[in-house]
Amino acid sequence: MTFDVRVYGSIDSTQDEAARLARAGARHGTVVVAREQTGGRGRSGRRWESPLGNVYLSAILRPGVPPARVPEIGFLAGIAVAEAIDEACGCRSALKWPNDVMVSGAKVSGILLENREATVILGIGINVRTMPEGVNYPAARLGPEIEPELVRASVLRRLNRWLGEWEQAGFAAVRQAWLERAHPVGTQLTITGPEVLEGRFAGLDPSGALLLETAAGLRRIVAGDVAGL
Ligand code: BTN
């Protein structure tokens, strides 16, 4: 696939612009890029600080899979971002469920998946030159010398490759690559979200749900955050 990349200066949110374009009929593979956002959004209704110097993009995807498989796209996007970050910083980034990308235990990138009917809007934010202050988790940036445009181009190349792999071979290879970068099985995790749960990470089920071995037995978690890893 070739992405149709549209670059904006300042915009409310690339998610919102992508949704507007999608409603107007924009094709699968249309990508909205902004240099800054005035109303950047994170998961669970949080704000995403979006000054100049970072990567903000949203891709319109019409993957032709049932809604239950849409979260798989977040995992493959996480891998694509992690690989691009490794290339940019010469480091080995890690993934935290469901799809935060971490460097040395601090979050450098977040992914937001929104879908309506057959359209998925995949949003990616990467702290390249700046990072947010006053957030309730450790945050990091890649560094002031790193070029956001190069990171963005690398993410899109890798995203294209992983989307192709997923379309052809399904979720299994994505799940494997994700697990290789994630907290190891057995790690003690606290999950916050609809309810707070503690237990040991027991892997991902075939659909990407987090498996948690709790004192009360094995739980399958589809929504939430991993706190303080
Ligand atoms: C998270 O909470 O971890 C997800 C953050 C997603 C941020 C990106 S930046 C590009 C796109 N536009 C938005 O408003 N949000 C996403």
C-alpha cells in the first residue's frame, strides 16, 4: 500500500481531521500529519500535549476485519513505532500493554485507536524533542537532536510492512514480536481501569487481551492500563 500523507501545520487533533476526511470518503491509507496540535487526545479521555518538535499522525484504515480484531492493529503499530524509535535513538525500546512504547522505563509514545463502523483511525504520538511535564507517569523524549520528520517516515515504512504481514499471516506473528518486547511473563503488574487488579503477567490471549494470574485465578483483560512498571 502507499500512504497518502497530508501534512498540516497546526491542527486541533489529527484524529479529528482524519475522522472528517474519512467521512468525506478519504481512502484506506490516508495519513494526517501535524507539526502541532491544539487539542491532542490520549486514551481514556486524557490530553496529549502536542507542541512543535514531536510526531503526531493519524492513519485512516479500512482493514476489513470484524470489530473484535481491531485492537490487533494497536499491537502491530506499537511494534512499528518501537522499531522506528530504536533506529532513531540507537536503543532498545520496550512495549507496555496495550501499546505504550517505553525507553528506560519512561513513556515516549502512545497509540490511540478509534473506530466507527468499518473505519479505524490509528493515532500515533511520539515525544521526539519535548516531553510532557506534570503527568502522573514517567515520560521521556528521544532527544533534541533527533529529526521528527525522519522518525515519522520510519514509522510509516514499518507500519506499512507490519500491516502487510498482519493482513497476510494474521495476528500470530504480531503477537510474538510484541511479546518479545514486552514485560516478561511472570512480571508483577497492577492494572488500573474499570477495576484495579494485581497479579502476574501470563501473556496475551490469541486476540491480544492481557492475561493476569491473580490470587482469585486467571483474568482476561481487554481495557485498562498497566500502572507503574
Ligand atoms: C495515549 O494516551 O497513550 C495515546 C496518545 C495518542 C496521541 C496521538 S498524537 C496523534 C493523534 N492525535 C491525537 O489527538 N491523538 C493521537
